Amino acid sequence: MDNNNKKFDIELSKEVAQGQYANFAVITHSSSDFVLDFARIMPGVQNATVCSRVIMAPEHAKRLLFALQENIAKYEKTFGPIVMPDQLANRTIAPFGTPSGEA
């Protein structure tokens, strides 16, 4: 049996199972690591709050890329294409339709 077919259990604590909502990500890298910072940006707020940082080896980052591509393809096969707004390429901040928010 090769390493790709080994099975193992994954433990998920109640706290982690709740998850963290993120609508913004920053990815940086060095020769040995990829750092993924997941953040929340709220309307009318200047600062993004990083809610999770994941650090992984380049090999694992590439495996994550392939897994995301595979899962997005499965999602779109089931639910239809994920539509990206035309203006998305020009956005540099949050994916909100209004320039500022008021509480």
C-alpha cells in the first residue's frame, strides 16, 4: 500500500468545528513556506481582522491548489458555474457593493 492510500482519523474539536468566516485572503511565501492569512473585512471598517493563519510547505500548498480546483469543478458540476462579477478584477478591498458602510 502506498502513502496515498493510507487511512487515518481526523479529530475536530467543537471550537474548530464552528469555523471562521473569511472574505479576504493574503498569501505570501518564502523558499520554504507558504503563509495564508484569512481575514474578514466589514463594510465601513478600514482594517481587516486576520482570523486564521495557515503555514504550509510548498508541496502542501500545491496539493491544496489541486484539491481546490477539483472541488470547485465538482461544485460547478452540481450547482452550476460560480459567477464572478466583472468588476472583481479591479477590486483591491472587500467584496461589498457600496463604497462605505454606515451602522
